[in-house]
Amino acid sequence: MSVLQLQVSHPALSARSVIRALWKWKAFIGVLWLVGIALSTAFLLSLPRVYTADALIVVETQKIPENFVAPTVQTGLEARLDQLKQQVLSRERLWSLIQELNLYPGLRKKRTREEVLEVMRHDITIGLERGWSANRPGAFRVSYRASSPKIAALVANKVGDFFSTENLREREQEANGTSQFLESQLETAKTNLQEQEAKLREFKVTYNGELPEQEVGMLAANGQNKTELVGIQDSIGRAQQNKLILASSLAMAEDSVSRLQDLARRQAALDSSPGMAAGPGQPVLRGPRADLERVRAKLADLRLRYRDNHPDVQALLQEQAALEKAVRQEAAEGVGDATASNDKRAPGAAALANSDPTLVTEKEKVATLKAQIALTDREIEDLEKRRERVLRDVGAVQGRMDKLPMREQQLSSLTRDYEASKANYKSLLDKKLAAEMAANMERWQKAERFVMLDAARVPEKPTSPNRPVFMTGGIMLSLALAAGIAFLLETRRNVFLGEWELPAGTVVVGRIPKMMVEIPQV
């Protein structure tokens, strides 16, 4: 009864039970362990050796300061490596390298071309190396795995050279492409700028005199024209006033000539008729003296009614002066007796009238005044023509000034387009020159480039398999596998491994020692 109860209530597994179970199977575990070590060693010896060689390529910075020449290639290292990786690991390039170095000879016989290329891509590893500042990559490594150490180093160096060469070619091509693009854009901008210049030049030629920058000149011209117009008006006024004075003087002179001619005719009539008897005891007065007396009498009569500046008074004063001059001339000649002179004066009365210096002077004065009036009329006519011309100029200038707002708006639109085209052309020209300098810098290898700092060397030890690690793992795995099998075999027997497995409170009646039974030999 007690034995059945003990079998049903088997306790949980403990560490002492595990140790006991393994100790019971120690021989079995040792054998299995040795077998596992042997198998691991055989498997390790059967694995091919793999050698890895890597080349370190650094990113050499631009040799010319960027504030002098700005590079046109601004792609980061990660993006550039991704792009170059597609070029370097392309089918044609890798297949040419495989044929050149006779890589994967056995694999090429069993698998297709694409499969061989995929294996080679898997054997090539590209890893970035971080720089000193801001975790920026300043270098990268190109690694290659192969069964031959020389082939591994050779392929790693060739792939690294591929990256350097392809980077130079791509950068130069990109710089040249940028320069060519900017050149085409510059030609388009130049054509546009020339069109804008032609439009602006045509506008200025067409509307010359109505441009906003000519406003000051138009204001000055308008002011000058108005000043000239005022001067012309004043000149016309003065000329007209002078004409009135000359006309008045002409009328007086013509009246004086008429009176002198009338006086001469009367004198001639008196000279031709019998002499008039003078008063008692007085001689008969004839000639200039008689005329002078009559003029003086008439002058005295006029002065009672008019002032000396009256035209009639002025005319009589002039006539009086002329007669006084004639009387003085007659006195100087010493005329003889009155009878002889009277007999001689009658037939030459008409000639005396024509030779009268006063009359001649007055006629000359009339002719002079008429000529002056004609000149004044011509002057007035010229001034009127000038006034009309100035008025037309004033109207034309005012008309151009009235169009200034419209011309200013049109010119502003043309100027805005011209300035925009000019600024665009200048900007493209600066960029074009900078792009050409950058392209030359790339061509002369003065820009950023890849330099193989540490070429791949022939490895001395294989990187795979790692024998110490592999052997250690094989030994540990063999031991663990042997112990596991032994433990599983012991637990399947369902027996107690020691008193510690009995339930608490179980009474031990007795212990049976281990007995060795000897079987007699027959």
C-alpha cells in the first residue's frame, strides 16, 4: 500500500535529482561527448577557408577654399555611395571583373550568370566610417571575401579603384552638365534681355519728349516759352505805341508840308500880282519876313487856347524856326532895294518854293516817318509770328506734359521687365562662370574626391570559419546534447533518485545497501 502511494505522488524535479541522474549516466555522457567532439572537428575541417580583405577609402576635401570656388556637386556621401554602388556593381562591370580574374570557376559551370553575379555582390561589402565631427562619414571600406587571400586583396583594391574612378567621372559629368544647362539658360536669358532692350529703346525713340525723365526739361522749356511770350507781348505793345507816336508825328509833318506848300503858292501869287500898298509911311512886306509875321500872329493866337505840346502849336513852332532861318539867310545875302527885288521875285516864286529848305526838311521827315512806320509794321508782324510760334510750342509742351502719367506707367512696365531680365541674366552669368570654374576644378581633380588611404593587403588568417569559436561551440554543444539525452533516458524510468524526493513526513523504515551478486562460474 505504501509503495503504491509513493509512486503516485512523485515529487517535483530538483537540482540534486538532475546531478544524480547525470552521474548515473556519466559513462554514456562521456562517450557521446567524445563522439560530438569528433564530429565537430570533422565538420570544421571540411569547411572551406574564407579570407576577407578590405580597402579604406577616405573622402579628400576640396583643395580650393569654397569661398573662392563653390562646388556644383552638393550630394552627400551616403547618397553618392548609393548612386556609385549601382554603377560599380553593375552587371557588365562585375562580369568583366569575374572574367578578368577568373572568379568562381566552379560556380560558373553550375549556375547561371545572374546567380554568379548575385553571389559576388553578396561577397562585396561597403561600410561607412564615421568622421571626427558631427558623426559625418569621412571614409568608407570596401571588403571582399574569397577562398584565396590574394584574390580577396586584388578584388577589394579593384572595386575601390572603381569607386574612385567612377566618382571622378560622375562629378566631372555632373559639373559639365550643370555648366551646359546654365549656358543654355544664359542664351535664353540673353535673347530675352535683348528683346526687352529693343522694346525699351523703341519706346524711348517713339515717345522722345514725353518721357518722365524729361519732365524737368519740359518744365524749363515751358517756363522759358512763357517768359519769351511775355517779352513778345511787351515788344508788341511797345511797337504799337511807337507806331502811334510815329503816325502822330507823320500826320503833323504832313500837315506842316501842306501848309508850307500852300504858303509857297500864296507867296508866288503875291509875287506875280502888283504890290500891295503899305500903310502910310510903311514899306510893303514881302517874302519870308511877311510869312514869319503871319506865323507869329497865328502862333500867338493858338497859344491863347493850347499849350506848347499841342500838335498844331508844335507845327507852327517848327514853321517859325524854318522862316526865321530863311530871314537870317536873306539878311546875310544883303538884298538891295525893294523894287528891284520885287521885279526879280515874281518870275522865280515857284523855284523858291521848291528850294525852300524847311519844306525839303519836312518832306524828308515825312519820308523818314513813313519808312519808320513801315519798319514798325514789319516788326509787329514778325513779333506776331513769333508769338504764334511760341504759343504753339507752349501747347505742344503742355500736351506732352499731359501724357506724362500714361508714359510713366508704360515706361515703368517696360523698365520692370527689363530690370527683371537684366537681373536674371546677371545671376545666370555669375552662376555660369562659377559652374565653369567648378567644372575646371573637377577636371583638374582639385575638388572633393575619393582617395584610397589604405589599400587592401593579402590577409594572413582566414576570417571564416573561426576555429576557436567553432570548436568551443562544438564542444559545449556536444556536452549539452549528451547530458540532455542521458537525462531524458533517466526520467523515462520513473524511479526515485534519492530520499530527497520523498514527500515530507514519509517515515523511512529502513535502508537496503547496494548488494553485489556474484554469479558462480560453471
